[in-house]
Amino acid sequence: MIISDDNNKNIKNKGASNDAPKCKSQDLEAKEVDFDKTYEKNIRPKTFEEYIGQSALKDTLKITIEASKKRNVPLDHLLFYGPPGLGKTTLAGVIANEIGVNIKITSAPSLERPRDIIGILMSLKGGEILFIDEIHRLNKVAEEILYPAMEDFFIDLTTGKSQSVKTMRVPVPKFTLIGATTKAGALSGPLRDRFGIIHRLEFYTIDELAQVIKRSAKILNIKIDDEGAKEIASRSRATPRIANRLIKRSADYALVKFDGKIITKQIAKEALDSLCIDNLGLDTTDRALLELIINNYDGGPVGVETLSVALGEDVRTIEDVYEPFLLQKGLIARTNRGRRATKLAYKHLGIRYTEQNGQMGLFD
Ligand code: ADE
């Protein structure tokens, strides 16, 4: 594989360890490609019991929900943050279902004009949940409208123009806001302070993901054995959304190549190899990113903007989608001068690490 960066240096893949050749970049964030919407809906857990993982958060939520029921007040506003695909929206749906209220789902980029947020706040009924995805992208005006709504359940509406402008204080029903973000640090202080619970969603363990996979497979009528589920789990970047996508892809592979038999470890392995997903769950872009740091920048540090240009991925995708898992796996480290590949990254790619130049040479 040859990639050109902005300096027109060629970057050679020095023998990525365990993947098939000619692996093209795939869109990790192609959230629901090929996923039949009704199936997608059916596999979403609806209760805490069905929802696997995030046990510390679930425990906190169960107590908060029970307390709010006992006090007969709406649930405190909640902020969930963490990498995409870990189940922030799903959990908001579970909470609504457990409380027995309706949930309205929107995302900050679609609340562009003041009337968008005002309209949605005025349409809520008492106790309902408003879910705002990507809440760090809320504009200043929408934020200002939201503050009194969150705190005291009213909004200030202005009518008229210039000298004759009038402000009217209008009550809104008592609601619970659930905000979700991949970037808690990008939220303004005043907005963050108005959430009663702020919680990070954690990456899933292989065991948890194997449970998610077996549950989804059952609903989708896909046969899979324990080892097959574990193989998919270990290549799913610790992320249920990806696990659910890979079951479908493995089922397709099993159907075409093996007459639809049960997904075994071997079938899962072949299917995922064919998708260029390696034994750690890295795809072509992950490996290209590591190779770029190692081969072109002596292991780093290198700025994310440079990586973005060289890979042709936008900075946000690198920061939100690729980096969190590479950091979690200890394959890259963040320094204040940029990203650095760790020794583990060299080892994974089969590139020898030397202290003098950070790299050089292949493993024998
Ligand atoms: N599907 C996606 N996320 C899930 C989870 N946390 N538990 C069960 N099924 C899921």
C-alpha cells in the first residue's frame, strides 16, 4: 500500500502483520449501512436488564430514577460522553422506557435557528425526555434559550423589532434533557454545569461484546457459536455498534461461502479478514494512520492536522472515531506536540523499533 502525504513523500506499508493485502479504507462511521431499520430497531435493548455493559452508569441511573419517582419530580438532566457507538442514544431510550415517558430525539446541528429549539421545547409534555446528540455543537443562541429552560422551566420569547421589542416569559413543561457528546471538553462551562449527572460511557470488554453479539444474533435469527461471537467481539473496537455490523457481515459471508451455516470462529475470522479488519479490530485507516506516524514522522510527535491532510480524513473523524480506540489500546500516545506511535504500534505492524530513530527495519 502506498499513501502520499502533503509533502509527497511515499509511505510504504512495511508489512502490516496480519491483514489481507489491498485493503481499502472503510468508513468506520458508516453507522447503519445495509442495516435493515426494523432489525436495527429490534436489536436495541429497551430495558436495563437487556442493556449489556456500562454497569456503573446503570447502577447510578437506577438509583436516580427511583429517587425521582419517589419524589415525584422529573429526572435530573444527564450528560453522556464518550466515543461514538457505545450506546448513548440507546441508553437514553432505555431510561425513557424505564420511566415510562416519551423521548424526543434531535441533534444540535439541526437546532440552527432559535425557533428550532423553542419549537421543540414548547412541544414537550410534562416529564418527557429531550435527547440532544452532539450537544457540543449547539450554537450560542440555542444555548442561551436552553439555560432557563433547563434550570427553571421557562423560556424568554422576544416579539417586535428594535424599540418596540418585548420579552415574554413563557413556561415550558418540566422535562429532562439528555445530552450526548463525543467531546465533553468542547461544551461551554455554563451548559455543562446545568447537568445533574455527567457520565462517561466506557469501551466494552470482549465478554460484554460477545454477550451483545449473541443477543443480537438471536434476534436477527443468525446462528453463531461462543467462539465465533468471541472472535467478532475481539475485532469490534470495543464498540457494540461495530459488533452489530460485523455480525451481519459475517452472516453474509457464512451464507455465501458456507451455505449459511453457523458462524464459527473460523468463518468469523475469514469474514473479518476479508474486510481487512485485523486481530485487534484495526481497519485499513487505523493502520495507515499508525504507519504514517512511524514511517513519515519517525514515530512522532505529529500534529493531528498533518495526519488529517495526509490521510484525507477530517480532523474530527480522526479525533472522535479513530484516536480513542488507538489510545485505549496503547498504540498511540497524545503529547502536547502531537501524536506519537508507541512501541506496541511498531510491534503490531511488524516494524522494528530502535531508540535512535524511533523505527527502521522489519522484524526478522
Ligand atoms: N446493542 C447495542 N448496544 C447494546 C447493549 N449495550 N446491550 C445489548 N444490546 C446492544
